[in-house]
Amino acid sequence: MTGQGAGAPAGYAGDLSVREAWTRLAGDARAVLVDVRSDAEWTFVGVPDLSALGKAVTFLPWQTFPGMRLNGDFAATLQEGLPETDVPVLYGMARPFLGIGYDAGA
């Protein structure tokens, strides 16, 4: 894990490599992957595929396309969608988000 500098926001646990993210998702049945990219990125770049793990990705944009304004309902929508309060959540922000299980045709 990398990226845990002094300026990191509270609760930020650091960056994960693709392999580390996959391992955590595979190793914890409660772990959830939230793809926070915009709907335009989902459409034109593709989406992660977690079917090999028997899981589905939660799609919740951090910013809305085309103006890339912050999604003011992000936290509330995420909280409503989680089954428990102590669920490990991995946020995806990079393209391609998961090199493993990446589905560019979806």
C-alpha cells in the first residue's frame, strides 16, 4: 500500500495496486468496490468485472458529467447502499480501474 502521506484526509488508508485491490476483494466477503468515475468514463473506457469473485461493482460518480461538478449526494448515497457500517470499501478512480477482470465491452 502506498500514498499515506501527512496531508492525506482522515480515514484514508492509502493507495492500492490493482493486485492488492483484487486480493482484498477476494479475501473479504464484505469488501465492496465503488467505481467513482463519471458515467462517461464507464461508457467510453469500460467497467471492472468482479463476476469471478461473485461480486458486483457499485457505480457511484464522485463528479457528474459533463460539468464535473461534485456529486453532493455521494456520501449519503454510498451510506444508503452499504449493508453494514464497517464494510471495507475500495474506491476506484484510475483508468483502467482493474486490469484484472476489466471489461472494456460493457
